[in-house]
Amino acid sequence: MGQFVSALAKDIEAVSGSIAKLVTDAGQAVAQLGTMTAGFAGPVPQTPEDGTVMTILFAAGDDVQTALKAALTSAEKASSSLFSKRFGDVDPAGTDKGVVNGYKPDGDMSTVFSQMKQDFENWNLAVDDKIMNQMANTIAQQVKAQMGLAGTSYGSVYLNLNQKIDWTVAYGMFQVTPSSQGLVYAFSAALDGGW
């Protein structure tokens, strides 16, 4: 089971900092996280309106923590943006982000699943294991299919004939050590009453 950090954590700085300290090749990790952030953000605007792109551009070449926080923020924005585009009539009940240290493709998604379950409870959404399994499995399958590059996906799970949970995810990987990857992810979800 990997370490994870989320918006629910009391001290994101400490956890992201502890993961950053494990990185053996900071330059490589910062470059991968920068590519991930750019992948989530889309084309770099001439005059960025928010600091996400600028943060990564001005991060020192070995500042893994800043690059990791930028990638997490960008993943969260990508999930929220996709949710608005795909499910425009429904506002997300919430959006959260996290990072798993020690992730391997087809690896253990239990920390991601646990975070999703806790968020669904906090957001007053139906807590159904099939929903979290579908979301976590989509992250695992897509991050493997895209060889770790940043990506987004969406889906819906019907609760009954009239209600469903709409969801989006964003994901990407970076090198922590020669034998260990970090998985950056974010997700959004909402109850869609179908009205």
C-alpha cells in the first residue's frame, strides 16, 4: 500500500515534502512533473491567468516539492474542467487530489479507493464500492495504457433508473526511484438526478 496525500490531509506540505525527499533523480522527476502539469493544463497561454503554469516554469530544476504541488493542482483543475465540459448541467459535489508513492502499473489502488470512499461520505454521495472501483480501475488502466503520461477520463454509474453518479479522473506518473513510481491523481463526482 502506498502513501497518499489529499486535500483532506491536514498537512499536504509535510506529506508532499516527504515524498519529494525520496526522489533519487530530482531533475528527472521535476521534468516529468512539469510535462504532466503542462499535459493537464493544455497549451501554455501567452499570459497565464493563474499561477499553475508559472509555478512550474519558475521552479528550480531540483525543487520536486514545488513541481509535485503544481502537478497536483493542475490534475485537480483538469478533473474539474472535464466535469464541467462533460456534465455541464451538474455541479460536482467535490473534487480532490492525491499522490501515491511506490505505485507500479497494475498496482495496489487501495489508498486511492480509501480516499474516494472517504470523500464520497464527506460529500454526502452514495458510497458504493462499484463506483470507487470503477474510478480507481480507470486510473490504473489508463495510466498504464498511456505509459504514465497525463490523462483524463470520465464515466457514470447508475444507482437506479433516475439517478447516477457522474465522475471524472485525472492521472499521471513520475519517477521516484529507479524501482518506484509516484502516481498523481485527482477526481470529481456528483449525484445526477436526471432531471
